[in-house]
Amino acid sequence: MTTTQSGSRPGRAAPRTLAEELRARSDQALTGLLRARPDLLNPVPGDLTQLAARLSSRASALRALERLDRFTLQVAEALAALPDGGPDTAVRTLLTGPARVKPHPAADPVDREAVAAALPAALAELREQALVWGPDSALRLVIAVREALTPSAANPGRTGLGPTLAEATVGMSPARLQQLLAGAGLPPTADPVTAIAALAGLLADRKRCAALLAGAPEPALALLERLVWGPPTGTVPDAARPVTVDEVRSPVEWLLARGLLLPSSAGSVVLPRELALHLRGGRSHRSVEAAPPALTATATRDPQAVDSAAAGQAYTAVRTVEELLDAWGLQPPATLRAGGLGVRDLKRAALILECPEPVAAFWLELAYTAGLLAPDGEADERWAPTPGYDLWLQQPTADRWAQLSRGWLTATRVAALTGSPDGKGKTRAALGPELDRTLAPLVRRAALGLLADLPPGSVAGAETLLPVLRWQRPLRGGPTGPDGRDLRDHLTEWTLGEAELLGVTGRGALAGPARALLTGADPVPLLDPLLPRPLDHVILQPDLTAVAPGPLLTPLAQALALCADVESKGGATVYRFTPESVRRALDAGRSAADLHTFLAQHSRTPVPQPLSYLIDDVARRHGVLRVGAASSYLRCDDPALLAEVLADRRAAELRLRLLAPTVLAAQAGPETLLSVVRQMGYAPVAESAEGDVVITRPDSHRTLPRTPPTPVPDGPPQPDEVLLAAALKAIRAGDRAATAVRRETVAGPAASVQQNGPARTDLRHLPRSAAADTLAALQTAVLLGERMWIGYINAEGLSSQRVVDPVKVEGGFVTAYDHLSDEVRTFALHRITGVAEVDED
């Protein structure tokens, strides 16, 4: 049973063109088309005829085909293998094979009921995308789609079929066609057209074709069997030579003499499409998949355990990014000249995070896409945290994780490509410009969406998800790599690995907060109760260590990291106090009293005596020596200490010279002097030109305000509803102007074309009339309230046709309601080329 064509009305004649079918569509259907194919709006078509032409462009059609699932694409391929204007019943028969015909042994079983049930929806999708038009009894593919999908000898496509016999015999001589007729046992004909029709009819007739093949030798049948499912071509020396039945010496010649194989070039032959369909049992595809493969979980976890594991990893992800950017705030790495991060700096980042380099590259990209990391834009450009990082630090952990996850989900950058060779053989750098892939966010959402379709706690790996992903978008696999796998295969595996690192999944199953993230809801209320509560205390121990039994509040963690070094991580973090770490805090402006007070406030145990002695001892020596800029100098109120430094052999590279009892001059710079003297075991501080102590703050390096990198768009941007509504109005108004039935009221040299009926717009010409006649007609239209059809040339010299309701004519201008722009506009009279009345009947 066939369905009524989309957008048609009972009793209405079937559309003869794609533009007519679009004209019959409702506004809602046209809006859906423009929303699904935003490339049609660049620029907005002037009318439906222009829209139909744009739908027929190859680039637009191929982009639309990429969005089809496998069965819908197979329906389009079956239509392309049929003559234009075939019925939907022929499509169904081509997909399933005739009911009483034995299928080919190599063909996969087909569920006829499933195909029949899924076919209407597939045709509706093709119609909605304007890839197919016409009633179900005469379906037509858009020209560009037919050109892309029709099988040929050079491009058999996914069906593996070749050209039709008529296409394969183009250019063949009449004498050769008569030889083929004789070889196939058919009577001669009067012309090549009837000869080709007779041969095609023989191959399409199952009984007669079977009788012809029954006399074929076994090697010839084996040869056909090798070509039946494609590719349909084979290499044969001197394939174009004419061979008659009497001259047959080989299986190939037996087939060539009867037209069962036809030459496609000087050295190759092709199997005609009609014969291939006969051998296949009438099927266009070896395997027809009317529904996606079943998606089943490979394991099942406790949903609560999944959420807990994911929350723990989410907290780790936030702290890892924080740790990395804190370190880069102290020592920002340089940006490569071509963009990105050097190999050595990537290794240092991996050492800081205690993880492999590919994992470190992922954390870097995560921070970059979230807008927390960027180049600083200086002449000697470096990677550094952005001001947004400081705002991010003040947010709760759940909010910080949500920002990271949203950036990852929509990013087109692929961290896993770091270290792989590009097209020129060069290694791709972390944070480099060669890591964008438009397919990445689509695969991430699709893979996680499949996990979300499973019950909570279900685990499914890439090998389970990929068959479904390939069915959903068979043409969106991306380029194939040297390993024979396409980009989608790799992206799916990388997505699952990164989701586990980020805490989107836990123990391989999708977590509850991630389900909310995929639907656009706020994941914070679901994640926050699962996160460990940050602590406001540590446990100080006599061995100069402090133990944090859990996650610390961010201000406490930052303050503790300033005066102690992290010794080990895990369930509890161990910090160790050293003379260098205490001096670091003193350099940042803390005093010994500040450190004693800080430790006493945040320790659950009394401050151990060794730690108090360490702080006091470093503070007592801190700042006794002072480094300043003369070129540089070392100043101290204790002459004996300066003499000790001057006599030390380790200071030889500084080339020190005594200027005064309390001043040593050095030929090294202040930074070098400060570093070497500290390595000698002293605790100098830097001072300004005014003699004040220079306080160094480790978190002072930030970039200027930066926005996150914009994902590379996958085609034109998605239009909003306002743009869609405006575009639809403009197209409808332009179409009314272009197809308006009108009466000639003003004589002119080229107003319109009249052919056995009402006059209609000739798109090649604008209506023309004398200025006086145009003025009189418009004044009359104002008095009578008539609608007019005008030709207009604007100030840029662009011509257009418009349907207007004149309101006022004065001062050389016409004020009228313009149906094209849907507003009242003023038109200059001297730019109106001519007018005509619109027939409202």
C-alpha cells in the first residue's frame, strides 16, 4: 500500500518539478528543510525555483547524504539503480528481491516485513531532506543525488553494480550490436535503439536469461560469479575486439559474444546491471539492514558504584588541571613558532602530573578548550593560565567539573592526535593548530548517547558501539589511516578513554551527572553530593611532614603548597617542609609569625618543635644578604659574612669584587646572582632600586583576558528561529512575485510571455513600460487598493521582481507594502522598470 506524497492534496495533480513540490509544502515543512540543511541559506534564495536549484547542487546533496542512516541510504541507492520515476514497490522489491525468486547463496537473509515497515519512514526522510520528490508511484531523485549514487563501471558504489546495458553500449557500432543480438539468439533489428532494448529485455526477463545462461560453460559462470557482488569490472586484454559466437575460444569470449560482458575500456570489461540483478536474485544489496544492530551491554555495574567512581575521578580531574596550571603559572613554557607546545615541555608536564605524555596532552587540551589556558600574546610568547582560571578556582568543584566537561564535549580538538605525523610527515605538537577534527564532537555525543540509551550501570566498549555508529552515519567515517581503520573508529575509542579520565563514565558505564550533561540539564546538583567534602585541616608530624587526610579547601591547599612540597599523592596527600619551601613562602611576603599562626590554625595536632625551629632558622637568615641591580650587587650589614661569600670558590663564576665593607659587586645579572648564592646555601632576597625587598609571587603570571578556542564548524552554522522565519517569508514573497498570475495593464516592449493562458513572469526579463504609464498605473492602484507586480533596480544595480500594495505616490517616490521584505518600503519611481496588475483569481 502506497502513501500520499508529502505535502500533496487529494485530487491535486502530481508536481512536475521539484520547485512545484516545494511550493506545495507547508511553511512548517519548508522550515524543517531549511533547519536541516542550513547551507541552503547562504545566501537566502530569492524564490522556490532558486531553492530547488540549490537543492540540486552536488555539494549540498552530498552533505545531506552524509546525515542519512544506512537503511535510508540503501533506499536512495536502490532508487539510483532504478530508472527515474520508479514506484516505491520497485524499491522494496530491489531491496528484498522478488518473493518467488531464490536469493543468491552469498546474500545475507533479509527480513521482508522489517523492510516493508521501515521503507515509508526512509522515503519520508528523503523527502523531508528534499533528496527525493514526486508521488510514491513515480519517485525521482534530485539530479545531484542520482549522479552521486548511480552505479557505474568506474564507481560501482556501495551496491557493487555496474552500468546498465544501454549505458555500457554507448558508442558501440550498429554492426556490433547486431552481432550481439545474433550471439544471444535474438532476431536482428532495424536500428541500434531497438537492438539495445531487445538485449536489455532479454537480461531483464528471468526465464529467457536463465535459458541463455544454462548453455554457458562452467568457467564462464564462475567468472560471472566473481563479478556479481562487485566490483563489476575485470581486466581483459583487447577487451573491445569484436567476438562472434563462431570465434569463441575462451570463457570470456563466450560472454563477450553474447553481450553478457561488455567492454568498458580497451583493457577491461564490465558486467551489465541487468545481468547482475538477475544473478543476485533481484537484489541491489548483499546485506539490507532495516534497523540498527542490537546494542547490548557487555557488563553491568551497580549504578551507585558507577556514580561514586565517576565522582572520584571528576574530583581528580579538577585537581589535576589545577595542579598543572599552578605549575605553569610559576614557570610558563614557551610557545613554538608554529604554535603548540614543545616536546620537552610536554615531558615536564607529564612529570609534574606523574602520568604518560598522551594523558598529559589530554589535560592540557582540556584546560585550553575550557578557556583556562592560552598563549600570553607577548613577543616571547608563553603558555600561561588566563584570568578565567582565577575565577574558575573560586567556584565549587562540581561547577569546575561542569565547565571542563562542556568544553570537552563540544570541542573539535583531539588531544590523542598529539605526536602523530601530519600530511607532511611532521609530528603534531600538543596544543598545536593541527588537532582540530570536525567529526570529534559528533562522535563524542553519538557514543555517549548510545551509552545513555542503555540501562544505568551498563558497560559497552568501542567494539559494541561502532556497529551502531556505522549504521547511524555510514558516510561519516572520516579518512582511513594506514591501519585500515577510519577516523570514527579511533575517535570512539579515544572518547571512551577520555570520558573515564574526566569522570563522565565510571568503571566503563555512563554516570548520572553525565546523563544530565548530554540532555543539556545542569549536572551540578547530581555531582555535588557525590564529591568528597574538602577539609580545612592537616595533621603535622615531627618528621617535618604534613598529612592531608582528604581533599583540602582550595585556599588552604594553595597556602600549604607555598610553604611545603608535595611528597606523595593518593587517598592522603603528604607535604614535606624543607628550607627551600619555607624560603619560598618568605620570598612571597610571608613572615615567620605568619607561618606559625597559619600552621597552628590548620593543624589538628600541635606544631612539632622541629618544624618551628626550621621556620625560625630560615627566617633568621632570610634577607641578611640582599641582591640588587648595579649591574648587580650583594649587600649585607655583616662584613664577615660578605668576606665568607667572597672567599667561597663556588662564587668564582660571579666574579665578585668588594666595593665597600658591606657591598660586593658582581658581573652577573641579579637573577643569576640570586640563584647562585642560594645554591651556596645562603638565603638572599632581591631588593628594588629604592632598597625595598622585592616580593615574588609565584602565581603572578597570567595572560590577558582570552576566550576559549572556537570549535571548527561542521558546515554552515545552525540558523536560529528568527532567521528561519525571515528566510521563509522572503522565499515565499519572492516566489509569489516570480509566479504571480497577472494581467497586462501597461503596454511595454518586454513585459511578459503569453502562452495559451494567463501571463506569467518571465524570469529572464523585468516588466518595462514608459515612466508616465508606470506613474499613472501606480496612482490608479493607490485609489483602487490594487496589488501590483513591479520590476525594480536598486542603487547597487541589482534587479528584482516584487509584489507590492501601493499606499502613496508623491515626490518621485512610491510608498508601498512590499511582500518580499514583509514591510512598508519606499521605492524611487525612476528605478521601477514597469508594472502589471496581479490577478487575484
